[in-house]
Amino acid sequence: MTKIYEGSLYKRFVSRELSTESKIKGFLKLDDGWNYGFGARFSEGQVNRALSIHRFFIQLGISTTDAFPGMAGEISVTGYKDEYYLEYTIINPTTSSFVARKNNVIISQSFRIEMGAALKEMVDVVGEIWNTYGSLTHNTITIGDAVGSIDQHLAPERTEAFPLLVAVA
């Protein structure tokens, strides 16, 4: 049995991850009119896509995360790394938006684009973030693999492989 020390990075990583995931799952408990008579109910599919986006942030090394419900049923999943703020918003099953800021200045933004394109943009920005930390190694990630549990309707011919830069400790 592995002992997890109180101040360990592992313990902080896991509790942050579970905290955001629990919050996203909690969106299913919000009924129509959840915000002073306004606010649409969230579908299980929308919540599952948000959970997958959150896990994708974690895979990319962005472990400080949060999530926010939108009035029209959209869900925003956010990630934070030092001076960077990333926001991925799932608008509907096929459409997303992505915004990245560095020191509160927009460095990338796309609104109402196909989910795979938004994921690719997110990975490109995260690659730039990790590039600022120096030591990197190249891996390849396939959007079809990343999107598989997020967006079940993507056909294999619509997937794209691209390099992912991963920080080496």
C-alpha cells in the first residue's frame, strides 16, 4: 500500500481533479430554471463531454482546473498554469469554443467551431505553454483518440494526428 503524504503533489493533484469532476457531475442536479428562473437543464451527454475535456486537460499537464455551468446548457471547463488561463466551452454536441489568455491578454480564441478543431487549438496552446519551461519531448496524440469519449460521432477519416509536446521533469 502506498502512503500518500499530506503535502504531496500527488494528493493535491488528485483532490483538484476530483473536485472539478464532482462539480461537473453536480450540473446534472440543476433543473430547468436553476438560476433565478433561467438556465437550461444539462444533458448527460453534455456532462460526459465536459468530464472528458477535464480529463484531457489533466493528460496535457494542466492540473489546476474548474468548471462553470452556462445558462443555455453549455459547460465551460477551465485550466490554469501560472500566467495562462484556458477555457474550453462545450456549446452543443458538435460545437465548442476555446479561449486562451496569458497575463489576461487573449493569445488564442475561436468561437463556435467543430470540437476536434477546438481540441487541436487547445493542444497547440498547451504545447506553447510547456515550451516555455525548456525541456520537452515529442509524443503524438490523435484527435480521434482524444475525442473518442467526448464526441462519439467523429468518423475516423475526420481525425488528425499531431505532435504533442510533453514536459520532462
